[in-house]
Amino acid sequence: MGIKRVAVTGKQGESEATLRKVRHLLVNRANMRAAVRKLVNATFAVRDEMWWGTAPRAPPTAASSAPGPPT
């Protein structure tokens, strides 16, 4: 679903321009990789090791530790 269609629903209370600005500032390769890394590590943390065994966690990178948009 695209930004225009999300904005048209009006359920989030933000304009299309605001949603585009947020996407431009926050949705980038480094932030997406950091989000996926957090999700995978959280999944590894709660899974049953007796059933699944053990696996290493994803190593942190310089890009994943930087909060917010790149400068």
C-alpha cells in the first residue's frame, strides 16, 4: 500500500506530505537493516533453544548504533 492510499484513509491523522517527509527522513537502508537486525535478535532471544538449538546473534555495526537519519 502506498503513501497516497494510506493518507486517503485518514486513520492515522497525518497528511500525505507529512508521511512523505517521514519516509524521506527515516526510511533508508541503514535504518531498515537495523530494524531487521533487532527483529531477528528478538526472535532468537525468545525462541525455545531445546527445540531450535542455538544460533549466534547478528553483530552490531556502526550504522546500526547511530540513531535517527544520517547527517
